[in-house]
Amino acid sequence: MRVDIVSIFPEYFAPLDLSLIGKARANGTLRLAVHDLRTWTHDVHRTVDDTPYGGGPGMVMRPEPWGEALDALAPPEVHPPRLLVPAPTGARFTQAMAHELAAEPHLLFACGRYEGIDQRVLDHAATRMPVTEVSLGDYVLFGGEVAVLVIMEAVTRLLPGVLGNVSSLDEESHAHGLLEAPMYTKPATWRGLDVPEVLRSGDHGRIARWRRDEALTRTADRRPDMLASLDPATLDKRDLAA
Ligand SMILES: CN1CCN(Cc2ccc(Cn3ccc4ccc(-c5n[nH]c(N)c5C#N)cc43)cc2)CC1
């Protein structure tokens, strides 16, 4: 997978050199390049923003630098990338979207700042590539960079070979619509607190049942919305008794 990120704060993406994402870049699974939007400015002040038409607070990112950046990174003669624009107005980013994006050959992220990017940049890009505005959730950030870090982590871990133990992908909560059961490791007793006996019983049937019950209880307590959208077909009679 090829990924290009355009931002006025390219240094924000230093964490993408680390850990499993760093390894994916080193072995060629992920080809990632970060670009400074100011590369495509031509004035002495390298200006990327201006006042909003119609008035209002703050500044808006000018279209010209963005247009040149997208032209350079998504030239018309090459298969177009999927353009992802983090924004408070975007569609909520979900695990399902992460799977969708992990199947794309080329992602291009446009990180806005200030009050956002001139709408014409997205409208013009949409004439020659798929454009998706995406939001992490209903809270306000300074810009799109944090969203790109989150999306890059969620997508990269789905790429073939990145996660050593593939089964951890299969058992993921958001893959089965429930929150995960509590996890424990050695020692068996720590500060007077014991690991649940069932997890040390070796009885895999009991362990699976206990984990399922814990997952259902946690989901009902913390994320009733997830329970409401659970496919009833995935619940068995023991779940309903839990
Ligand atoms: C008068 N009102 C008019 C509406 N604005 C709304 C507004 C506009 C921009 C910004 C700052 N910003 C700039 C680019 C950018 C990208 C993503 C996000 C973002 N925030 N939250 C998420 N989940 C995000 C994601 N993903 C924020 C961004 C903040 C708030 C406020 C003032």
C-alpha cells in the first residue's frame, strides 16, 4: 500500500517511523511519504491560509497550494488514489472503514488546519478521484493530523503480515460486535488480587463461555449502542440467559 500525507506540520508524523508501522515501512508492506503543503506555495511567506468569504472566525486554507499538491501526488495519467480528508463534518471512522481502506492500493490524506480547507479543493478533486471526508468523533481537534495517525494505525494493522498473530485480528471485539473480556497475565495473584479461576482451569469450553459472558456484560454496561446493533443470529440461547 502506498500512502501520501500532506500537512503543514509534517513532523507530526514522526511516530509513523516507530513500532509495527515502522517495520511495515522498512519491509515494503507500506510505502509512506509525508509532504509539507508549503512546498506548493510560491510567496515569500509561504502563505497557506486567508480570511473566510462571508465573514466568520478564523482562517480558511487557500485552494491554490492544495490544488498543486494534489496534482503532483495524484497526476491525471496515473490510477487515482482515494483522497481522505479528516474534518469535523466527516463520516465517523469505524473498523469497517479501516477494512475498506486497507484494501486500497493508494491513500492520499489531506490534513487541514485553521477552520478547514476551501471546499473547492474537495469538489475539484472529486472530479477525478474518490474523496471521503472522515471524522474521529464528536469532539473538536486543532487539525487533521491526529486523525491521520489514528487511521494509519487502524489500517496498517490490517495489512497482510503486519500483525504476527493473525488470530488476534479474528477475535477483535469490533469484529464481533462486542467489547473484549478482561485480560490477565502472570502472576496469578498480584497485590491480593487473583486471576479468575476459570482462566487457569484449562477448560477451554468454560473459558470461552466466561469470556463471552464478560463481553456481553461489558458491552451492555458501556456500549449499549453496540448491543442494539448486534446481529441476533450471533446470539445463542446461553447468551440470552447471560
Ligand atoms: C465557527 N465554527 C465553525 C465550525 N468550526 C468547526 C471546526 C472546524 C475546523 C476545526 C479544526 N480543524 C481543521 C482541520 C480539521 C480536521 C479535522 C478536525 C476534527 N475535529 N474533530 C474531529 N473528530 C476531527 C477529525 N477528523 C478538525 C480540524 C475545528 C472545528 C468551529 C468554529
